Amino acid sequence: MHVLTRFPSVKKFENKLVQSYIGLLSKRREKQWQERALPDFIIIGGMKCGTSSLFKYLNQHPQLFSSDYKEVRYFSHDEHFSRGEKWYRIHFPLAQDIPENSLIFEASPDYLFYPRAAERMASLLPDIKLIALLRNPTERAISHYFHDLKKGRKQGEIFNTIKNDREIYKLKGAYKMQLERYYKLFPADNIMIINSENFFEDPVKTLKEICLFLDVDPDVEISDLSPQQVGFNREPVDAAVYDYLNGYYKPFNQALFDFIGKTFKW
């Protein structure tokens, strides 16, 4: 067992050190904020759909440079957004340090779900390219439930928790209404929809498709394809949970397929 899991006070101290470091880094960067790049593309979500893995894989591409850390959450977090463009820019490299034909990116999975994120993004980055990963919403909801358990958030029995908590678990899998906000504000050619199951099964193929979408070298080999944020605490789930969620999502999934013009094996 990791020592920090046995001594919560040590973990809290570690978190304070990280926040202090980020604070010092921000003050240093504020002086050069106008010289820092804005992203060329953003991974907008969804949550528990593979965004952490994709963020890690793309960071290994020599033409792609990310924000300092995943989940800047500028467009989805009111407190962050209120700090303005200056706060956002300090999370990215200096433009002069970026090689020619390279791109900047970030990944914040709650951008897809947060209602005002698309509008805020369009006002600052009207030409941005967007990548959305969409996982089977039944599996996404179940994974989200176990994610909350791992984080120490008190949960009831899975069936009743998911059935009664529409906002947290179920609505985040109603993808069509979330994507509509982006298609109203950005050109369809600037939006890439990825089936998470295909990404999990064959990340190399998916990464090549993404590189072609971004117009960077698709033949770069990504050496570390180990999955990120895997829920090792997941337990067997009763068939009744799957039956309920599959029934709940059936009309939502069909609406999505009609909207994007393709069908996934959900």
C-alpha cells in the first residue's frame, strides 16, 4: 500500500505543495501571458470515455504540445472563466517555443456536458478543432459510478443510485443534445467524433485518424499506449442495471446516430 493512502494528512500536505507550485508558476507566467499560445484543438469529452488516455498518447507526438496538465476547465468552470483569457493562456507554452507545423491542445472532459462551454469557446477560439470521444452510455454511467466510489464519494447501491440520480450519471450519456451546441457554433469539418470502444480496441488506428484530422504526421509511433484512469475497483454489475440503462438510453442513442449519420454497436 502506498504510504500516502495510509496517512491522509501527508496527502493533504502534498496537495498543498502542488497548489503552491502552480501558484508560483502562474505568477511567473502572467508576465508573458500575451506571448503564450492558444490551443489549436481541444478534446472536449466525454467523461469516462478515454480522454485521459488520448491526452497522454497525443502528448507523445512530436508535433503536438499540450497544456501543463489535463483538465484546465477554463470554459466549464465559472471561477476559472471569470479570470479571463490571461488566466487561460498561462497554461500553455510560449508561442516562440513551438516548432513550425506543430499544434497546441488541451483536454477537459466536462466541456461536452457543460451548457455554456461551447458558446464561451466559440467567442475566443472560433476556428478551433474539436475531438469528442463517445463511449457506450451504459458502460459510461457504470464506470462513472465506480469512479466516484474510488474517489471516496459516498454512494448507495448501484441500481438505485443510477436510477434516481439523473443529472450526474444518466444525462452525461445523452450525447446528441450536448453535441448540438457545438455543431451550431463550429463547422462540422472541425468536429471529430470518436467511438471510445473503437479507440480502446485499436488505439493505433484511431490515433492515425486523429492525426489526419489534425493534419500532422500520422505515421509517428506512439511508444506508450498503456491505458489511463482505469477503474480497478470495479465489481460485477447485476444484469438488471444493464437492462435498465440499455432501455433508458435506446431513444437517446438512436437520436445521436441520426444526428451524426453513423451507428455504433451500443
